[in-house]
Amino acid sequence: MQFKLNPIMLMLGSLAAVVGGWGLFTMMTRIGGAPPFIGIITIAILELFAVGLAIHSVKVARDGDSPFPFNLGITLIAVVAAVVQFAAAVEEGKGVLFGIVMAMAPIAAITLWVVEVRRMFRQQGRAAGTVAQPAATIEPALWLRFFKQAWTAKKFALIDRSLGADDAMKLGIMHTQAKPLKAVTAPVRRDRGIAVEDVLPQLRSLPATTSVPTGETPADAQGEVGPVDRLATGSLNGTPYGRG
């Protein structure tokens, strides 16, 4: 798979190198007091080092390997160049705003460079099967309105790269919606081996009481016969007995 870099990258890199060279040369000669040839040598070292790293990152990306180490070195050089340009502009009396504009040149160039080379690496890796396919993209409106569902959807999209955005969002909604409450069931007791619903289990702990009608003794209420008075009057086989 052939992949060509954007020609704009070459132009932007060249302009960033010129601007960065001005800041570095000013810092080394006018501020640092070094001879001009020392400033030129310093510029050549940094610029050639950055170009060498860029060439290696492109070769590595075309092979399908990660260009991260080379891009990291280029980024560090760009940060140093930005700081030097800002300091040189401020020391020369150009003002803070001028220094910020000058410092943005290498940052912009390296940002586009890293993104471009990273894209090349991922396309080559996906074609060779060494890089995973891109995960489903969740729209910003869903992130703002349904953050919890979108977060869960993105998690499933990262796990399963074959999921589309709609399927991932449906899974996010399903796994974040409130679960229905379980129905409260009364405890079950056993009565002669048969499961009987214990509607009021607290009543089983109360002592058993029996109401007694007025004028009756508890023994009469239970159907028991009280003690017999042997001295009471009565008849036995037609013959009176007892108290007379």
C-alpha cells in the first residue's frame, strides 16, 4: 500500500525550520554572545537531527511499525525551538504577542507532522492486520446529553471493534438503565409438610389465648366436668340421698 505525504507538510516544515533558526541564532549570538558560526552550527545540529528523525519515522510508519519514539524526539525539538523563539522575541523587545506568534510556528508544524505520520502508520498497520480497526465514534451531542450511556457505549466499542455507533449506544443504554425492583414475597412456613404462605409471621410468636364467656370457668369452656360434690342431694335408683 503506497502512501504519500501531503506536500503542504514539506512547505510548513521548511518555514518552521527558518523561523526556528532565526530564534536559535538570535539566542546564541545576540543574547548568548556566541560567535555567528557557533549559532549556525547549533541550528544545523538541531534541524538535521529533526529531519533525520522525521525520515526514520516515515520509513517505520510505512513498514507498519509505530513511529512513536521518533515523533517524540521531533516533538521535544519543536518545544525547545518554541521556547527559544519566545525568549528571543521578548529579549529583543518585540513583545510577548510577537513571541507567542513566533513560538506557534514549530508547534503547528510538528502537530500536523505527528498526526500525518500517525495516520500513515495506522493505515499501514490495519492493512497488514497488526493494528486494530478504529472503534465506533460517539457523537459529541450524545456525550453532552447522555454522558453515562455514551461512556458505557465507548467501553463496549473499544472491546468489540466490529460494533457500530448505534449498536454500541444501544448496549450502553441497556447496561445503564435502572434495574426493576424485585417483588417482595412473604416467607413460607411448613404446615404438615405443605408449604403455606406465612402472611403474618409475627403472630406466631404471641402466646395463645382463649376467650371465656361470662359465667363460665375455663374448665367448662374446654368441655371438662368439675369435681362432683358427694354430699349434694339427689336420687339414686329412686331412693333419695344426700343432705336432707
